[in-house]
Amino acid sequence: MTALDPRDTDVADSPLAPLAPPAPVTPSAADLDGGLSGDLDDGEGENDGDDGGSVLGRRYRALTLGIVSVVSLIAFEASAVNTAMPVAARALDGVELYAYAFTAYFTASLFAMALSGEWCDRRGPLAPLFAGIAAFGAGLVVSGSAQNMWTFVGGRAVQGIGGGLVIVSLYVLVGRAYPQRLQPAVLASFSAAWVLPVIVGPLVAGTVTERAGWRWVFLSIPVLILLPLAVMLPTLRKVERGRRSPAMNRRRILLALAVASGAGLLQYAGQDLAWISLVPAAAGLALLVPCVLRLLPRGTFRAARGLPSVVLLRGIAAGSFLGAESFVPLMLVTERGLSATAAGLSLTGGGLTWALGSYTQSRPRLEPYRERLMSAGMVLMATAIALVPLALLDSVPAWVVAVAWVIGGYGMGLVISSGSVLLLKLSGPDEAGSNSASLQVSDALGNITLVGLSGVLFVAFGGGSVAAGHAGAEAAGSVSAGTGHAGAFAAVYVAMAAVALVGAAVTARLRPVARSGGTTVAP
């Protein structure tokens, strides 16, 4: 599960679509108002049954199938990378940079999302969509052909740029190409598009890794991108660009670039625990802190009641879960000797229960208990993460990880979806867009920071010296068990479980303070 993880299924009640990783992206008013007058929605055929009555009617079928195909490929890539990553890192002798392979994607996508939003407003969604798909494919090729770990990480960063451009432009495209009555159905299909890849992704990627080598997991996906493009292209040409803003908001783009650069410098400093690392660490903090404070609601980092705590919790939940999840396949391959396929499949149940948790919280009768659901979800996540290091004991079966991730996935479904609902409830009509962007930034920043912290802990406790494995490891996708670095993995899981418990405490601050006159205030 990566940053682009749209498994939040509570879209029927909201115009905001869940973004993955992570947070909903709301098209601007210009996108929605100007776009609804486009060529795909000319007012004809509104009640013509198959022509314009559904997202799979004749008018929208090709576009819907193309969009769902693109999201499915992103989902497949996410699950496939988790499966192939341990073998790739060992083959490239770069286990000490393992966390970088994930954070490079998130860091680059954080900047690309801000760029894509401004680009869409000025030129329409088609240019950033095609540029993003091209960058995503190029990044896969760079990673798949890399001869060293730093090149591999660079390819992942290029992928992140592509992913950030694509996911935002897709949501804007939905706002412009579909009438408002059909948008919830299209957005719901985004979540549905994750189910099959989560099931088959680890199996396919593991089989390819074991039979043909990990490189083909990356090199084969760009070819698959051509199909949805061919399906969508005729319809995309009819999409009206809509209103254009006179110029890009360069300030917001520069803020996002500064945040991404600062996070990257901090990660670099954390991987080299020497005195000289204080220089990039100080530069990273100087860039990161003031810019993040401008991008997030006031009071976020002190967990002020109401909206700031909702935004803070989103980053804590996403980051702690992914910080632990990123190291699960590596642990199962190196410490328990599992194949890449089996290690990847251990995470499959979490993807399915994530969707189930999202469905659970959407029931109307549970609405009065939303904050309690989020608290329960964070406790379930902390419990799941704390159970994972039990698999480091030879006396404990490795399938305990799969059971733990079933529990944790359900908790994530409760928390992530409920956070989106609460955000809308606490936002005025003219604040939903900016607040959604803040949620997205928190999500990405949580992933970058906590996955990076996991990498620092892993290296600090000796995990970076995990051997490259036997000569046939790259082809076989498995190695002998017990490399003697259980402490490094345990440090990661204990820390992420502790962070999840902090998130559980933050849930007590989600409800704003009630004041006289029926108003609420978040101090």
C-alpha cells in the first residue's frame, strides 16, 4: 500500500474523493462549474438510459473504463513493489537504503500533487495526466534497469512525480467530464479498482520475481499503461478545458517543493549517523518546518481541537501503518526465509479489511460514534503493528503477520474514511478544498516522516548490514532464514506501534469545543 491509496469507500455521501495515499482531492469550483458544461455533458441524453444515465452508459463508458484501468495499474504497482522490493534491495546491495525506495516516491509525489493542481487549473487536466503517465512509466523503466540502489531510488522518485500528477488530474477530470449526479459513482469505482490488484498483485509480482527476476515486475507495467490510454483517448479529446486561472499559484508550488526538499534532506541525514549529517539535517528542518506550518491548519502540531486534530491524525495513521508495512516483506524474506510471493501475500488481507472498515464506518447508525470508531481503529492498528515482531521468534508461525495485518487493515479503514467525513463536517463550503489539500499534505508528510524514521531506526540497530543473500536470491526470490538482525526490525515495529498509540490519544481531540449559541470553536 503506497501513498496513492484510494481505498476510502465512503464517497456516496461526499463530493470529495478519497486519495491515496491518501487524502481526498477536491476539484475547485471552477473545475466543477466550468467542467460540467463540457462536451461530454451537453445536457442531452440525461435520461436516455444507456446513453447518459450511468457511468457505464454509451456516453461515458470508454472514459470510465480508462480511468478505472489507470487507477488499477497504480494499485497493482503499489502491491507489486511491496512484494518485489526486498529482493530488489538485496540484489542491488542497498538494504540500508530500503526506506528511501518508499519515501522517494512520497516526497516527489507531494511536490507533484501541488504542481498538478495548479497545472490543471491553468491548462486543464489532460496535459498533467499524460505527463504524469509518461513520468510514471519512465520511473518504472529507470528502477527496473537500475544497476545500483541510488539509481533505483531515483527511478522511484520519477514514479512519484508521475503518480502525483496523475491522481490529481484524474479527480479534476471527473469533475469536468461527468455531471454531478454521476461523480459519486465514478469516485466509488476508484476504491473498487483497488480490490482485485490487492488480491492478485502480490501473487503475480511474486511469481514474476521468482521465475523471471524482480526487474520484470517494474519493466512490464509500462506496457500495460498503453491500453487504458488507447481506450480513453477519443473521449478525452472531447473534454473542455474549462475556465483557466490567469497564472499558477507559484507560492503554493514553492512551499510544496520546499517541504519535499526539506524532507529529503532529513532522510539523507538520518541514513548517515555522523556529525557531518547535522548540516543537511539543519537545512532540512529550516525548509520543512516553516513551510509545513503554512500548508497545514493552525494548531495542527499541538493537536488543537477539531479540524487541526483531524489533519494531524491522518498523517499519524497513514505514516505509522506504512512505516511498519514497508518492512514486513523484508522481514519475512530475510528472517523467516519466505519467498517473495508468500511475503507479499501476507499483506493482502489488510487491503481487503481496509475496504471492510471503510464500509463499516459509513453506516448511518454509527454516525454519532464516529470519534469512537476512529479511536478503536487506532488501537487496532497499534495492536496489529505490535503483533508483527512476534514473527521474529522461530516458535511463532509466520502467518501471525497475515492475521495482524487483517486487524490493522480494518482499523485503517475506520480511521482514514472517518477522517474524510469529519473533515467535511468541520469545513465550511468555501473551505472544503483548502482543508482537503491540508489533509493530503498531512497524509504525504506522515508517510515521508515515519517511513523515514523507520529507515533510520532500521539502520541504527544494524539492519543496514543485512547480507545480499545467496547467489541465486535474485532469481529465486527467497533466502535462508535468520540473518541475525531481528533487533532492527523489532525497533521499527515498536516505534510505529507507539506512534499509533499517540494517534489513539489524539482522537480525544477530534470533537470541537461546543459554545453557546450552537457554534463550535477549535481553540
